[in-house]
Amino acid sequence: MTELGTALRELADRQQPVGGKDAADLWKQGRRRAAGRRAVSGAAVVALAVLVAGIGVAGPEPRLISPASEPHGPGIPNRVEDPPGWLKPTAYGKRVGPLSVLARGMRHGRMELFGIDAKSGKYRFLPNGDIQVPGTPVALSPNGRYVAYWAGSDGKTVTSLTVFDTVTGTESGLSSGDENKYGYIAGALTWLNNKTVLLAFDEKTSPDDQTLGLTHKVETFGVDGTGPDEASVSPQLVAWSRARDGSLLIPYAASAGRLASPPEIWQSLGSDLRQNGDFLSLPQGDYRQVSRSGNLSVAIGSTGAGGHTALLARHTLNGDPNLFEGDLRDVGDLYVGTFLGWRSADSVLVTGWQHAPNGQASLFEANVRTGKVKRVGDAGDDADVVLAVASDLLEKPLVEANPPTGLNPRIVHGLELALLLLLLACYRYWRRRARR
Amino acid sequence: MRGVDLEGSFTEYVVARRAALVRTAYLLCGDAHLAEDLVQGALIKAVAHWRKIGDNPEPWLRRVMVNDHISGWRKHRGRERLTDTMPERAAQAVQELGLAEALRLLPPRQRAVIVLRYYEDLTERETAVALSVSIGTVKSQHADAVRRLRELVPTLAANQIGV
């Protein structure tokens, strides 16, 4: 040993012991510290795993709608989003229903149908739900289980009707008994009840034929595979449906499997609709519905040259939809995109804008008797994003929907956990520093 | 080793070697209370690793004490520190400094090299392992430390330091 070593030893020996914790305490403290470190490490691993799992496509998309609250159960959400920005690439669902909302959105450059699950609030594009012929009608059954839409192949011609069961994930193509080789011109499409869909259409006489009013067929199909049957329907049920191309199914189609003459199916666009009652004299009016009480009638249509698509109301007489009193009244200065249905004897639910078609579209509840309009939610980027709602849910309160986060909830939870760990670490560091 | 055996072995080691560890720690930091904290901190950390290091815990504990001391010095560098010596002592001529004060004026890594080499009698290689640095670094730190000590404590002759 050198002299320096000896000097150091002497120096070390001079220091007086100050005392400290005994070995048992140190052992306990060490065990606690080790357990704490293991817990923190485990939490960090879990957070990391959650983050990694969340980044993958296995995670669910943001849950937009809060769980349905008792006692009302599922309802129509008060907010409908255009999903492509945040819906994961594989968000095609075979079992997605029953639906509260049926809507349309761009997917991979194509317009496709998507639905919102009435219970979970999940958004799902329907398999093979691309709307190959834009503007063709789609219909959602009153209970939200079945979606009926025209399917086509070349972007111009519809060839068959498709009914998709959102609960089982099965779809069936329904074709007219005497299939037309040129395809069809889609007309009105509506659900008579939860089992039967009715459609009106014209058969094309050539590949380029776009003329309405030549063959006028009305058929019904059952979801159990029955049909086509001759339409034997209540006028009240089919009278007020319209096709987006403007054809109008009027009340006297009852028992007509094949309509014989033009009065039963109307072409509204560019036509004079002065036949059968002055209500139809509405210029370019192409849609009307009568309330369940039969005392009110509304029309969705242009009020004149250059006018916007408005919500117009009128009193009916004696429950006869063709007899009216008073003038048509413009309700709430609305720019209507889609008429979704009657919420009560006096009020309707529509999508659109009020006063001017600017910004995002809204959901409005309009009292057609008093003329009062209340904004009740958001309806997507355009007024016609929402195509239909499950009419059984119309009278229930709207369900509060959360705004989309754009982030997978697993990522959000992982970040929350990571933040918590960071705060814990900061707290421990601060305490240790304070102790010193 | 099972849990009870581990605790027994730990207790046995602490009882036997704690005083020696505290002395080493005192030389490293120059403060008795800080030395006790260093040793306790190292022993608490050692509990989680006792299964692995229990047979020969000394090198591991020494490394932890040195690293903790250097980390603490970095954190508190520039801050005021309470010592049991009067501030006026710092103004005294370097010739009058004792070894303890001289050690205190060395940077912690140089101090650690001196303590490990001359107090613990470690080789350069063992010192390098204890400090987690290369042998070259140990050599250079040692040379700098010795030069500084000679300046601070001229009474320590070159042959006493052993270089």
C-alpha cells in the first residue's frame, strides 16, 4: 500500500458513523422499489403494446355515438359524419345492423352506401354497396334491418334490385320475372313494411333509353325471397314516395301490377303536374307526404323558377291527400336535402340548411303547423349525405353522438396511460428532490 | 436462492460490510451523511438484483455508489452546499489544505479513481470496470488527479503518491 493509501485509510477511519436504516428496512424498501419498478415497466409495456396494436388496422374506428341510454334505447344520432377520413380501410361490415341511418360517402373514389349501427354507433360501408348508378333510389326498412337499392353494372343501367340484410350480412338480388335485357329505369322504391319492398320502374327499350313512362311496372318483393308480385298496396303507403329522377307514385296504384296509363306514375321534372288536384300544380314539385293524422301535407319542391328546394306545408281536408285548404306555406326558409319522415303529427325531420346553403348541412326538426324550425344536429358535408333513417326510430329522442376524434381509441388510451406514467414519474422525481 | 435465503444473505452482508462501504463512500463524497445516503441507496437498489450479485456484490455496489455520486454531483453542480467546514477555509492558502479538502476539490471521477486505486487497491482494469470507462480514461484521470493533488497538498511527495 502506498502512503496515499494509508492516508486515505486514516481519513476514512476518522469519519464517525451517522447511523442509518437497518438491513431489514433496507430489504423491505428495496423490495417495494423493485415492485414499483416492475409495475411501471409493466404499465409502460402495456401502453406500448396498446399503442402498437392501435396503430394497426385491427383496432376499431372511433366510436361516434354514445351508447343508447335507457329507457329510450337506440335512436337516430344527432350527428352524421362523412366517414372516409377516419374510418379504417377494412371497414366493410357484413353484420352491421340494424341501422339507424343509411347514408352515402366516397370510398376509393366511388360513391358507396354506409350505415350507422343503431346500437353500437359503428360506421360500416355495406359490402357491394357501391352506388353504380348515381341518383338511383335506396330504401331502409322501418326497423333498419333491410337496405334495398338498385344495382347496376355499367354505371348507366340498373339491372336488379338488391336487398341487404344488415343483421345476417346476406344479400339477395331480386329480378323482375320477365327480365329485360336492356335493364331498367329506376323508379320509386319504398318499404311497405319490414318484410316487403315495393318498386316502380320502367323497362328500357334500348340500351340508351332513358324515357320514363312507357312500361310502368310496379312490383313487390318479400325479404323471404317471394316475388315479384303484383302490387296490391294501400294508396296511403305508396302515394308519397318519389324517385330521385322525379317520377312520382300517386295514390291510385292500388292493385296495379302493371299500370296501364300515365296518371298512375308521374314524371315531375320539367312536366306540368296539373292533373288530379291542385296540389300537384306545384311547379317542379317532386315529393309530398301526408302526416299520419291526415290533416297536414308537406311537399318538398322548388317554389318556382330559380327557387330553392323548400319545405312547403298545407292543410288537407277530410284526410284526403288531394283536397286542401289555404295556400302552401314555406316552412322555415329551409333548403331541403332529404326528407327523413314525420316525427309526430305536426313535425318532420329533414336535412339541409336554413336561409342559405352554406357550410355543413344540419338536421332540422320542423313543425309544419306552426312553422317553427329547430336545428337538432349535423347531417354531414352535404344535405343529401343522409339518405334515409329507420322510420321506427323517428319518434324516439335523438341519440347524442360524440365528435370523431380521428384517432383510434386504443391510441388515445395508450397516450392517456403514457401521460399518467409521465406524471407519476414527475411526481416521484419531485418528491425525491424535495426530500434532498 | 429462495426469498428467505436472499434476505438472510443480504442482512448478513450489510452487517459485515456496511461500515467499509460507508468509508469508501465518505472518501468519494467527503460528507458522512451523504456517504450514508449513497450506501443506503446502493443497497436498496441491490435488493432487486441480489439473486444475481449476492455472491460478490462489492463491485456492483461500488459501481452504483460511484455512478450515483457522479450523477448527484452533476445535478447539484453550481449549487450551494452545506459542509461542516467554515467557508473561510476555501480562501486559505493551498499549502495549508489537508487531504480531505484536497480530495473534495477534485472532480468526482478523478476522486473516484484515486479512492478506488489507492484505498480499494483496485487495478486499472478493475477501476475501469467500476467506473464503466476505458483503461485509457482511468490512466488519464489518474494522472490529472495526481497532478492536482500535488498542487493542492505539496506535503504529499511524489513517492508517497506512488507515481
